[in-house]
Amino acid sequence: MAIALCPGSFDPVTNGHVDIIERTARHFDEVIVAVIRNPQKSQSLFTLEERQEMLREVCGHLSNIRIEYFKGLLVDFAAEHGADAIVKGLRAVSDFDYELQMAQMNQRLSGIDTFFISTSPQYSFLSSSLVREVARFGGDVSSMVPALVAKRLEERFGRAGEPR
Ligand code: ADP
């Protein structure tokens, strides 16, 4: 049984993430989506629990997905959970340098390979940090994130167009 590991901060999960997770789920028997437990808690918009809960809801239609969290080294988590490969999404060349370095480091540390899936073009500009920024200032992100995430952002920052 081939198990893939999709790590990320998912703060919050976007349509770009969901696309990568769905496509990974087609190629592997099981996918573990692992949310980074950020030690600098104050830096994330949503708590670890909120991020996991949103992922569970938006991935509810996929039967071979598990949502977990990890702290420490990703390769240790991968070994503990029997993951065969790490799968990451690549948006643009700007992602490439860092991702290549990480993939090579993880390969050196434990022998685990990283597979890259190219982003669907309609999501290539999307990042959680940009979504947070747009939502914070009242921009409409409803076409960029699942409906329940848009709702959570709205609860946090107020509705698009409303004075704040
Ligand atoms: P972000 O960079 O948006 O904060 P994460 O750190 O949660 O995202 O990233 C988790 C994984 O999802 C990474 O492999 C990242 O490259 C990938 N990813 C994020 N957004 C997209 C997107 N729009 N298209 C494809 N992959 C993406």
C-alpha cells in the first residue's frame, strides 16, 4: 500500500491545496495531510485545531485521506506513519529553489523521495498568506477558498465591502 504525505501550514486551506490533495489521492492508496504545528502560535491566523477541522470538512468527499499534525522533523513523522513519499505542489519558479533544497535534504536525512505536482493554472497565484492578506482588508476571496473557509475568514475579519 502506497502512502503519500502532503505537509503544509494550511493557514487556511485554499482551493489550490484541495486540488493538490485530490490529485494526490488519485495516485496513492492513502494520503496523510499533515498540518505543521507551529511553535510560534501567535504567527498563525487559525489554530492547529481550526486548520485541521477545516481540512477534515473540505476533504470529507475523499475516502483515503487522513488529517494529522506534526511537529519536529517531517522525515521522522513520515517514518512513524509509514509514508512512502512526500507530495508537494509547485506553483512557480519561486517555489522551486526552496522545495528542491527541502526535497534533497529530506532525501539525505531518510531516503524518502518527494514528488511534485504542478499547480492547476487557475490556482498558480494562490497562497494562504495572500488570501489572509486580502481577507484582512475586506477583499472577496470566495472563489479562492472552499465556502466554509470563506465563512471562517468573514467571521474573523468581517464581510467584503463592509466598513471595518
Ligand atoms: P502556502 O504556501 O499557501 O502557505 P502551505 O505552506 O500550506 O501553503 O503549503 C503546503 C503545500 O501546498 C506546499 O507544497 C505548497 O507548495 C502547496 N501549495 C500551496 N498553494 C498551492 C497552489 N495554489 N497550487 C499548488 N500547490 C500549492
